[in-house]
Amino acid sequence: MKQKLIFSSVILLLVINATVGFLLHSETVRASGRDDPYENYDLFASVVERIRSDYVEGDDLTYGDLVQRALKGLIASLDPHSEFMEPVQYNELKKDTEGAFGGVGIVVTMEEGKSYLTVISPMADTPAYAAGILSGDRIIKIEGRSTTGITLQQAVERLRGKPGTEVSLTLYRPSSDSTREVSLERAIIKVETVKDLAGGRSFELEEDGIAYVALTQFGEQTGADLRKALDHFTQQGMRGLILDLRGNPGGLLDQAVEVCEQFLPSGQLVVFTQGKDAGMRSEHRAASRDPFLELPMVILVNRGSASASEIVSGCLQDLGRAVVVGEQTFGKGSVQSIFPVSKGWALRLTTAKYYTPSEKVIHGRGITPDVKVPVSDQDLEALFYQRSPGGVEGLSQFSQEEKARISSVKDEQLNRARDLLLGLFLLEGRS
């Protein structure tokens, strides 16, 4: 009797285990079915066929049209920086870092979770810069057409055009709750990425031995041009460096690394990217040749400093190689990889995020300055005008009274950077 009871209990346990196992297996199959690629491909194909057969203008649509539209919508839904690019768009993208293009000189973004087009920064010495467009301005209309719902690439296409033609923008400035319209004449945008305080390339030291270099963006020659400037300053007796990254919207990752490695020992981690999986980590280290390891440095940043600018400022801040002064940076720290597909089409896809050597994430957070020096939009605009070609006196749209006000504005961030370097000289007994 006891043996029968034990046998029955064992059978009951086996039945229960089998039932539970079957239910778990069934749920797993149902769950996996929801993500089964072939089942979902069939769903996509059936929808395409339904459009072709029953849509009122279905005869005018090819399979290529439908697939391309579907892919554009699919990629655009991932994040504001990913997109499926037509051959013309892909060719325009390749021109951005190769020299010159026709446009107004403005870098824009569509922030995640937001539907409006935001200015990251105007490029120096361009129509947008001269018009006083600022980081944070929102472009609500281009040529009278609302920008709501458009993609970044569509916005770029509207802004660009034949040099000499005009484009009108309607801008909203959140800080002052004001809206204005500007008309910009498109020009060839050829960016000199390394400049001195006067906006040129003479690179003369200030009286106290402080060198000043502004990087307007990170193009193909930025690292090499910066080295030439530093070598020129060295011959003059450079004692300290102010590296101005304000309004620099970024550019090429390898050039950000090349800039950093001029101040770091060989082998030092500059930045790393982390993708979807742990194995998708990519490190970028300094390959220094005769770096400036002891040169006192201050880096200037503001809310228009993004991407590669944040890599440089974040790295040199992390490693104690520079004091960062200014305002919180933009927070654009994601990596977009370009994958050519077929027939000239290409996929730009966010594949990773940037991290500083101490593993701080840049994306959505930005770099926090060691010394915060806020600047009002009004003063920032005045400083832009001070550095415009021809100077303040060349600004015919302003009265003499307005020109006097613009000229009176001081660059407090730059002044603070100078003070910090002079203080370092005193501490090191180098005065």
C-alpha cells in the first residue's frame, strides 16, 4: 500500500511538472512568435500587397516606393539622428566634412522626445552667425512653411541651396519668449576650423604669454592645424593656452582624439564608445608625438558646444589636464554609423554612445564646467557681433547708440579663463 502511494505521488508530480513545462513552453512559443522575423516579414508583405491592390491610387505606387517610404518611417522612429538616406542626401552628407557647401551656416538638431527644430550653433563667419542666430533658438518656419513634423534631413535640404539665393526663417527664442523673422543669403560655407582671437590665423601671443585658439568645428585638418598653431606659439614663448570650444557643434571623432592627444601621454584613453552589447566597446587612445604635457590649459564651453567638443572638454577635464569654464554643454554624445546599402542609398544609424575616460555619459547630460560663468542671450549676441567681419562698426543695421552698447559688452568667460591661467602661473612661481 505504501509503495502504491509513493508511486502515485511520483506520477502526480510528473504530471504537474509536465503541465507546468507545457504551459511555460507554450507561453515562450507565443512570446517568440510576436518577435519571429518571418512572421513579421509576412505581415509587412501582406500590408504592402493590400495597399497595392486596394489603395485608391495604388497603381501609381511601385514596390520600391512603398519599401523606401516604410524604411524612412522605420528609421526616423528610432531617434532624431538616425535616417534612411536617398543617394542625393548621402552625397550631401559626404560633402559636409570635405570642404565647402552652399547654405546659411547653421547646425540644427531635433532633440529626442521633442518635435521642434533647435539650433545647436551657428558656424563662425557665416550668414547665420552674422544674423545673430543663437544656440537654443528654435526654427519654427522655413520659407513660411512650418517645421513641425519634418525630419532633420528635410530641414537641411530646405536650408541649403544655390549660393546667392535667399531663405527666410522664423525663429523663436525661449529665453525671451520672442519670435522674429530673418532673411539669409545662402553662401559657400567653407569652414576654417582653427582661428585666433581676431578670427584670423596669425596666432600671436598676448602680452602675458597666454595663447588663444578657437576651434569652430572638427574637420579633416583640425588636429594638424592646431599643432601648427601651437608650434608657432611655442616659438613665441607660450606659457598657457585657452582653447575655445564655444559654439563648436562637433565633427569628426578622429579629429577630437587628435586634438586631445596633443596634451596627453601616448596610450592614454581619450574616449570610448559603448554599443548595444558589452562586446561592442571601442576605445580611442592617444598616439602622442611630443605632446604638451605640462602646458596649463583652460577650455571654454557653452550650450553650443556639442559632440566632439564635449569629447575633448570631457576627456581633458577627467584627466586633470584642463580647467573647463563656461556653461553646461549641449549633450549630444551618440555615435552615428553610416552603412551604404544599395543603389546609392545609405543608412545612418545610432550605434553607440560616447563616454569620457571616467565613464561619464555625455548624451543627454553634457559636460558640467569646473567654473560656471553664465552669459545672457543678449550678451552672447553682442559678442557674436563683435567678432563679425568688419567689427561692430560694419553693422549697418544698428544705430550708433546700439553699436556702443554692443561694443561695451565684455567676454566674461574669456576674462575668467585668463584670470585662472594667471593664477596658475603665480602658484607655480612662473610670474
